[in-house]
Amino acid sequence: MSNPADRRSPQIADQGWLDALKRRDTVAVVDFLHPDYALVLVHPSTVTVHRDEWLRTLSGYVISGWEVRGESWDLRDDLALHLHLVDMDAAVFGADRSGLFAVTDTWLRGDDGGWRVWRRHSTPMTAGAMPRS
């Protein structure tokens, strides 16, 4: 396991996690995952991919492009929420998974002081602009 200092802020942990994801490095990724991690999708259908299944998928998840178009962080005590709009070029076991995604990562600080991602909510952006009054 990596040093908790490598995860001393959620932003540092987030960068380490993204780097490990791009490399498809299962050993490094585990250091950033909460034991109860899950990927949750609600569109076009609701799917929850729990930690063990998600880890098995990582070897076939090839990210060739990851451009953050906008992001915000909300921090409170041992909870951090990272909302980001990502233009991703990727394939999962050869199937195209590219597009614009709204991604929210929920990070929890552990007893060791390090941050771990607990949930990733990912939604492809297919709806039009939100009407404003």
C-alpha cells in the first residue's frame, strides 16, 4: 500500500488515481479505492459495478484521452466531492466508450489520514442545455 502522505489531500489522491487508471495499474489503483468502492451509472440504464468487478474490468478499460472541461471540489471534514465534466476517449474490452461525461467522485478520509474514492457516479452527457428562468 502507498504511503498515506501520497493521499494527503483529495486533489493529490485524485491525480494519483487518474494516473493509475490511465496505466491500468490494478496494484496502484487499489491504494486509492475505499473497500466499499462502486461505479454507479444511472443513464442510459442503472448499473452498479462493485469494487471487485470494477477491478476485473480495469485491464480492458483503455483511456486514450481525458480532458477535463470544468470541475469543482466541495470539501467538508472527512468528505470531498469532485464534480468534473470530462471529454473522454476510451474503449472497454474493445467497445467504444468515448464522449462527454459528468463524473462525481466521492472521497472519504480514512483513519490513516489518506483519501480514498468511495463512489464514482458517471453519466454520459446526452441531454440538451438546462433551461434557465
